[in-house]
Amino acid sequence: MTHIARSSLIIAVFFGFDKILGFIRQVLVARQFGLSYEIDVFNAANNLPDLLSALISGGALGVALIPVLSEFMELRGRPAVWDLFARIANLAFMVTAALSILIAIFAHPMVSFRFGIAPGFPPEQQALTAELMRLDLIAIVIFSISGLAMAGLQANQHFLLPAMAPGFYNLGQIFGVAVLAPQDGLSFGPVSLPGFGLGIHGLVYGVILGALLHLAIQVPGLIRYRFQWAPVINLREPGVRQVLALLGPRVLTMFFLYMFFYVRDNLASHMGEGAVTALNYGWFIMQVPETLIGTAIAIALLPTLSEHIARGDYEAFRQTVNRALRTLLALTIPVAALLAVGIRPFVQVVLGFEPAGTDLVAWATRAYLLGLMGHSLLEVAARSFYAQQDARTPLFAAALNAGAYILFAVLLSRQLGPVGIALANSLAFTGEALLLLYLLDRRHPGILRLGGTFARAVVVSVGGGLLVYGLMSLPFPVLPLTMGALGLGALAVLPFIWPEVKLLVRL
């Protein structure tokens, strides 16, 4: 296996553990809070803190930082890498802390304003949303360092500890929902956990604990690679200016991305109790395969693509991107089809909602699954431009995407309710992915030689979906039948996409 294949596998395995822990957390939350205003408030309160984290420490700065750190590693060595990293980390912490204070001061108007986060919530829920948002900001300040630690270790081609970090974040949240939130501790056979009775506040304290664990697990990696902190910034230093030049467009790109969550919750807050949370569950379920496939491959790919560009090896760049795209098509289209058929019994049995809530979550998930391919392709397409230190093209595409999404969401939500919001997400993100891939192929002809893979994936997905649908009509217990049908459907599809699966080890 190549380095990218091994790294992708490591990331996917630990992301898989993370998703298992996330699934446990979601089940515990569903069983304790259901589709209630309380959990609607918790989900809506995360919006601005999550946006701040994405802009300052995680998605924006991390992706802008890795190509420059990779270039420094190739040309100047590890001491120069850590010097630049320290400067950026100090800057990120200061900016995050300052913005967190501002958001805490103006939290309530940001929630209740007509175009704010949740103007459709009753007044009591709006006040609670603002309160929880202020607590969430503590975790975001921690993430301002932890998110950059991930980027620093990935630039050193170390993926193990960054891949483990999200799982530790989920462990903190599980502690919050299993111990801090309930009045009476949960029981697992002979083992009974204590209960602190903090209710929805316990979930937020779990988020803060998870953020601390997310940072702590990465500290050994920083020590191993001899990171030394220094109290310096110096905005005039060439490396800092190089990162900031990429960061500006990336920040705007991430802002447009998080507009989706803002618009989603703004519109859903007017659609009754449980609408925000139903969309959140649908998004979470779609994100499981998207993270394990699209995100894992893209994260492992970025440092290598950056090195190809730094060496001027454009043919290797083109071949690597093409193989990644073919692998994503072959995997995501069948997964989306199989899950769309089998999702309702899973939601009904595992999450334990009443029939109306089950139908709402199932249809929202199906609408999101239509965009699984687009979301996964976008992960690689956007990083292919960032590897070339081109942040403006993804910004242009993200701006068009945000405008299209708002239009689709407003129109479709009037006809389909919350499901229309999820469908708008899929249409907009797939459009953005296709636009970026077209522009990438114009720059590096041959990247989009994908027709055979796409056609084969669609045909076998239809066949696999029909097989699962037929098997699920058999008279067996619901959940074992669903899991068995999905497994047989996957086995039936696998031989037809095996050539692309084998490409993964050659990336």
C-alpha cells in the first residue's frame, strides 16, 4: 500500500471508531430528549461557535496552513515548520478569544433577530439558546489550538493522533449525556452510572470536556516531533503572510459553507418542535459514510498533493486526483442507494421515535444522501485547489453554492418542509463539486475521465437497492433483517466496483 492508502486507512479506521461513539451519543441523546425543543435549542446553540471554530482553527486555517507547512518541510526543514506553526497558533488563539467575547455579549440578539439563528423559537427557548451558546464558546477557544495541532501533525505526515482526536471529543460528549445530564444515572446490566441532573446543560459541559480531550491526545505527537512554543506572531514574517494570503479566501469559503447550517436552523425553527433536530439527525447519518470515505481520503491526500505541486510533478498530481475521484464515485453512489432503502427501520428501532418523527428523520436522511457523492467529491476537489495554493477558485464556487442553496431552501421548504431544506443542501453541494471539478480539469486535462466508473456505479446501485428492498419484505425481526439486507446488498455490489476499490491502495 502507498503512503496515502495507509494514511487513508488509518484515518478511516479511527473515524469509524469516532462515528461509532458519535452514534452511541446520538442514541443516548435521542432516548433522553427525543425530538424536543430542549435538543433543538442545543443544536441551534452550536451554530455560531461551530462557525467560529471552522473559520479560525479548524477547516479554514488548517487547510490554508497545511500546504505552506508542507512547502516549508520540503524546502526548509522541521524547525522552520514549527516556528511558523507557533506564530499562527498564537494569532488564532488571540483572535478566537476576542471574537468569543463579542459573541457572548451579543448572544441573545443573534438568536432572536428576524434573520438570526432561531427567530422561530419561543422566547424561553431563545434565552436558553443564548445561554448555551456562551458556554459552547469555552470549547471553541480550546479548539483554536487543538484544530491547529491537527494541521501541524498532518503536515508532518502523522495522521494517527489527529485521527484519534475526534473520538476523544465524542467520549467527552458521551460522558455529558450519560452522567452529567440525567437525573438518575444510566444502568448497563450490573453497572449503574451516577447522575448529576444537569439536563441540557450537561450536554454542553460534555462538549467542553471533549474539547480538552481532543487537545490532550495530540500533545504527545507535538512532543515527538519536537514542537517548541514561542510567544511570537509578527504579521510581516513571510511565512505568516503566505498563510494569511490563503486564509482570507478560505475564511470566506467556510463562512459560505456554514451559511447552510444558519439558513437550515433559521427556516426549521419556524416548522415546529423537532424540525431542527430531525435535520440534524439526517445530516449526522449522511456524514458517517461521507467522513469515512470522502473526508478520510481527502485529508490523507492534501499533504501529498501539496508536495507534488511543490516539486512541479503535475502528472503525478493529475493521476492521484483522478484515482481518488474514481474511488469516491464507486463507493459513495452504492452506499447512498443502499442506505436510502434501509434507513427507516434503523431510525425506528434504534432512535425510538414515534412514527411521524421516524418518517421525518428517514426522509430528511434520504434527501441528504442524494448529496453524498457531491459532498465527497467536493472534499477532494477543494483540496486539489488548496494544494496549488489557490484559495480563490473554491471561494468563487462556495459563493455561488451559498446563493443557490438559499434559493433552493426557501422554495423547496415551502413545498416539502424540513425535507426540502435537506434536498436543497444536496443539490447545492453537488453543483459546487461539479463546478470545481470542471475547472480543475480545465487546468489539468484528464482528471475527469470518470464516465465508465460513474455509469457502472449507478447501474449496480439500482440493482443493489432493489435487492435490499426485496429482502426487507421478508418476515424477520426488523433490525437484524435490515442489517442483513444491507450486508448482502453491499456484497452483491462489491465485485462490480472492485477495480476502483483496488485503486485506493495505489493513490
